[in-house]
Amino acid sequence: MSDPVLLLVLLAALMHAVWNYLAKTIPSGVLFVWLLAAVVSVLLLPFAAGYVLLYGFEWSAVNVMVLLASGVLHLIYFAVLQQGYRVSDLSVVYPLARGSGPLFSTVGAVWFLHETVSGYSMAGLAAVVAGVLLIAGILHASADAHRRRLGVYYGVATGVLIASYTVLDGYAVKNLALAPLLIDYTSHPLRVLALAPVARRRWPEVRALWQGYRTRIIIIAIMSPLAFIFVLYAMKTAPVHFVAPLRETSIVFGVIFGAKLLTEENFKPRLAGSLLILTGIVLLSV
């Protein structure tokens, strides 16, 4: 992997952790998801339209279906993730969400595709599981076990969605040669349309959310698609098994933000768990 690609993925990881920290501080989950999608749709429209005008787009059934499927997966992902942030800690939900995706991918490959697991992969699986147990609080006491359990549930559910859209988007970039910009952009107008009835019914709350958190929403609207596009472009020039574990350094950033900026408890075991998950992901990629 070249130095520019390495820096690009590390920057994407940091940006991803930053926007998730900001999202944790914003209430009204589904309304925030709609408002963010609306802002991103406006910000990226000139770039997406300009790309289509310059390079064109093949309106085949496969391309359209893949873009629609990716949009639906991202809609569910954002909704589940934001609900997880509403009911639990960033330092629980975020590392479990980012770390369980590779775990599910590996298990699925063995279970459904009958792929052979190497010694490195077995060690990686063990490290990820140990990290999940540490973050879940199995080995330490917690003042709010119910809140922690909810975080585990939503974190793992988000990980399943991450594994799903990562495979689909990787297929779209490598096999269908779809532009990362278009893959990311189309998911946002779809979220706007899907959640429009809810936003219209609760329009006073949408206005209040925008007035109170406008700056944070705009920052997230810039960082979220940019971090995702950086990773997709990296996947075009470097092997996925190098890019995927490197981007998960965001796990460590997320735990640090949760503990130091949101004053969440059990920082040391959660940090140790995130480092175990990161180690496991690296071993899975060998």
C-alpha cells in the first residue's frame, strides 16, 4: 500500500470517529438521520451531477438495483446506529459496530461458502471475541448493566449492517466500476424520501433540531460522505484486505472520544477491548 493511500485511509478513520462522536451528541435519532441526508443531498448534488455529465452513467438494471440496495442498507444502518447512541455509550456501540463486521464476514464465509480458516484467522476471531467481551463488560462491573446490554445489541446489529453494505459497495466499485461518489450520493436522497412522512409529521421538531445543532449537522454532512468516499477510492487502488483493517483504527479513536469527551465509564477495559478487536481484524486480513 502506498503512503498516500495509507494516509487517506487513516484520515478517513479519524473523520469517521469524529462524526460519530458528534452524532452521539445530537438527539432525535430518526429526525437527525433525515436532516443529515437532506443536507448531504444538497451539498453533494453539484458534484454528483457534474460527474454524470462528464463521465456518464450506465442505467442498467444491475447498476440501479445495486445503488437502491446500497441506499436501503445505509438507511437502516444510520437508523440503528443513531438509536444505539440514544440508549447507550459511544465507547460501547461504536467499537462493537466497527469490530463485529469483519467477524460476521469471516464466519459467513466459513459457514455458507465452506472456506478454509487459517491459523491467523482463528487467532483473529479469538481476539475479536475477547475484545467484544471486554467492551460488553463481562469482566468488569458496570453501574448500568441494562444500558450496556442495549449498547451491545445495537452495536452488533450495526456491525451486521456494516458487513452487508461493505460487501455490496465493494462489489459495486470493483465489479461494476461504479464511481464511489455516486454510490455514496444516491443513498442520501433515498433516505430523504423514505423518512419524509415522519419529518413532515414532526416538522416543528425538525426545525428545532436544525436551529439547535446546525453547525454539528453541517460538519457531519461533510465528514461522513468524505470519509466513506476516501475508503472507496482507496479500495480501487489497494487490496481490500489491507484497507478494511486499517480503517478500523477508528475504533480506538471512538473509545477515546467517548471516555475523554463524553466522560463515559470503564475507559481502560473498553480501550483494551478496542485494541483486541483491532488486532483481531488485522489477523483476519492476513
